[in-house]
Amino acid sequence: MPPCRRAAPWLLSLALAASAPAAALAQGNRPAQRARPAPSTVPAITARDLETRLFIFAADSMEGREAGTPGNVRATDYIARELARLGLVPGGDAGGYFQTIPLKIRTWDTTSTFAVGGVQLAPVRDYVPVVREAIAAAALPIVHGGALDDPVQRLAPEQAAGRLVVLTVRPGASPFRLLRAAAPPPGAAALAVVALDSLPARFRAFLTRPQAFLDDTAARRSRTPVFLVSAAAAAKMFPAPLDRLAVGAPGDTAALAIRYQVAPTPYPARNVIGILPGSDPKLRGEYVAIGAHNDHIGVLRPPVDHDSIRIWNLVVRPEGADDAGKEATPAQQARVDSLLAAFRARHPGADRPDSIANGADDDGSGSVAALEIAERFATLPRKPRRSILFVWHTAEEKGLLGSRYFTDHPTVPRDSIVAQLNMDMVGRGGADDETGRTKDGAPLHGGPRYLQLVGSRRLSTELGDLIERVNTADRHDLVLDYSIDADGHPANIYCRSDHYEYARYGIPITFFTTGLHADYHQVTDEPEYIDYAHMARVARFVADVALHVANLDHRLAVDRPKPDPDAPCRQ
């Protein structure tokens, strides 16, 4: 899932940050590096099968599965081979399992210029682009827009129109989280968020990496250019300090000539699609879609020490990338130092430099869970009445691009999809994991049978009711948490994974996840830290829900308003 995982089309997913029980690390109970289990599976959905698959799918050899790289090609090849072995019908292009999306790479041209009052700002030091849209403006008026998360003191549309709007972020807040949740001031020509100084060097490096986008006219939306700027750069923009200025105060003028170089990805980015045909001749032309995303964020540079960053993130950033703006308080830093000293005393000279973001939970867990469900259904003596459409979307981490492309260019009739069940990060959710926060900011924690649901009643009350009946009547007995599904929740999770691309077309969806944790978008998201027994419970539950939907004698009722498929997503 992008912190990623596209709250609105004008903001691409981004960020980075990590976990493990700190007490266990301090006591020297580092999880052992286990040998990969033998690559064989059985028809039932089992913890052992999930472990077998995940140690393959999230191995270092997959190099973090970034879309458009050799590692992602290897990962999608693995899925396609398994679908062929299971006998699923190819659902991609040209009679195959793959749907290749037109993914291209946009690289920031650092000879671009950004001047304020005739003084050039230094790229990387003074500003970095977040939303990469080319812009050329010789004299752009600057205006103070206030705090990014202030819902009261906001610019009127006429104050923002055609201007560079400068926004501030409160200390300790994540600019990425706030940007995801906020709408850009209407009509603004560009945004400059004063948050660059608090961004660690590796985050700056992440933001200046080449960035992928979907070169597809159906998906192309105009986006407002967004920059992170330093406090020194912001000081050049106004005659007085920002904290003394009223919202709407005018500043100097900016001259921007921001350019990007564009080229195709060196390797194909592919959705993988397989179909289990339904058993009922009257209903097999309808589909229950089961999805996950096959990509992650690749290789991060420079390498970091695996164990020390787990301790740091557990204490300081328990939601990983979603806590990217947090810095340690003195008390937290003292705790980190104490735990790290104790750990190193028990493991002298045992540093583990790590640069591969394996994405075991995000979303290796959903991907292999979908494979296990496919294997279970393929071996049923009587198949579901409706067909089951399995789609492993690519480039979710780059802004839901694979699911955007599939729903804009479906390989089955779009209106034949009766529901989409999305699994993204279903391998954790323990009591030690901070799985998110309530709308009011209280931390959430998992448990032995914990599962978050998002969107289950946003289009179809019937789907949400069915899921709860299946959980109770079929004795899954999962503890369902709807906290992050609240309307207006600042984390905007409803808009941050592939299910939304189906929902925007009025297809009922449910997003199943065990939530965030400190390894989210970290090199520490490894197969060794997954709770396979819990993941098997979730996969069996999703399979059971899909089976019930597929066997209904009627199509799920859509009794809530359908969104505009081209409008920004709002939770």
C-alpha cells in the first residue's frame, strides 16, 4: 500500500520509514534467518503454503519488485507460472496472463530553475518536487496559504488562483500524510510546502529518484505541481516571517522553469490476470474479482542497518512510512539508545546492512494469499456459480497505476464485475503493531484475530452485511475493525489501494488489511516477521466471502451513490 500507496490524482504516493518488538530485540531474540521452505503447496489454504510462497515472492532475488524492473518481471512470471499450473484461464492480453501497462519514467531535470525575486533556489537543498508536473511561469505571484492541516484558515479560490501557494506544516507532522488528506487550493498554479528541512537525506534521495507514471490518455489528469521547500527558501518569498503573516498575505514573485525527461521503463510493468470460470451457464459471465498488488518499492540507497532501524521505528515511527515526519523526543531517543546498546551487546559485530525493500507484507502477503485462494478454488469439486477474476495489479506503489489501467481498459466487460475484494498487507496485525489511528488520532493495535475492513458498505450495504454474516455464521470469528473507514479520516486509506479504482466505477468493494506497522515501506518488511497462521485465517475468510458472493442468486445491490470516476477520491 502506498503512503502509497493516491489520495487524489494530484498527489502520487510516496514515503519510506520500520519495526519489531523492541523488548525481543533488546533481549537478543532476533528472528533467525530461516531456509526457504520447499516449493510445494496443497489445495487447502495453510500457513505453511503461505510461508512457502512468500519466501519465494519476497526473496532478495526479487529486488523489491519495483514495477518496471527485472525483479518485478521475475515476480509476475512466478504468479503466471502458478496460474498455468493451477489451470486458470488466461485473462490478459493476446491470450496470455499479462496485461502490460504503458508505464514510463519521468526524471527531474536538475538544470531546471526556481527563482524568487530574481534569486535562484538550489535544487535538493532548497526545494524538491513531490508531484512532478512541468511548469513554466516567468512571474508567478506568491501567497501565504497558512497551515496545510488547518481546515478553517484557508485561502478563498480567488486568492489562490494562478499563484504559488506557500503552506506550512506543524512540527512533527508528516507532510505526506497531510498532502494525501488535503485538497489543493482551487486554481493554485503550484504549492510549496515548508517541510524540507525535517526530511532525512534518504527521503530527499527517494523524492529525487526517477518517478514512474502512466502514459495513458484515459488516466491522464491535470495535477497541481507540489514542492517541498526549506525554511530559508520560504523566507525569501515574503517580507516577514511566515508565523507573523495572515492567510492570504502576498509575497514576492517566482520564476519557474521545471522540466522532466521522459522514457519508457526498461522492463515491462504487468498486471497478471487469471480466471476461474463459473459453473452456472447463466452466471459465469459475471465476475467476483479478487485482487492484490504484485509490486513494492525496490532497492533503497544507501543501505541501513536492519536491526537498528527496526528498533528506531518501533519507538519513534510505529507506523513506518506513515510516520515519516516524526523525530525522536529526548525520552524516545534515550529509549532507542538503551535498546540498541543492549541489542548490540548480545550481537557484537552482527550488523546486517540492508537495502532491499522486500515488501513481504506490502503486498507479498496479499499476492500469495490470492494465489492460495486460486489454488483452493481450482481444486473444488464444484466451482462457484459466477466466475472468479484474479488480478495482481502492478505499480500500486506508484499511484494505483496498474489498477487504474485495468479498470480503464478491462479485459472483461467492466459492468460484469459484481464485486472486488482487495487484500493489501494481510500478514501482520499483532498486538505490538500500531495498525493505524482513529479519526481523532488515538493509536490502534492489533490482536490474535484482528482485521481491518474499509469500504465494505460505501457502495453496497448488502456486501457489508454479507461479510459480517460470513464471519459469524461460518465461524471465522475475526475481530473486524472499521476505525480507519471513518468518513473524512485523515489517513485516507479508502483512497490508497487498488480497490478504489474499481469503486470509482460503482463496483462494490471491500479492502481487507491487518493494517500498518513499523516495517511499512522499510527494508525490514521481511518474510521472517509475518504471522502466517493469522494470514491463513484472513485468506480463508476472503475466500469464503468470495464464494458466498459468487453463489448468490442475484447480483449485489448497489444502494449508495456512485462516484464520478474522474473526480478526486475523498474518504
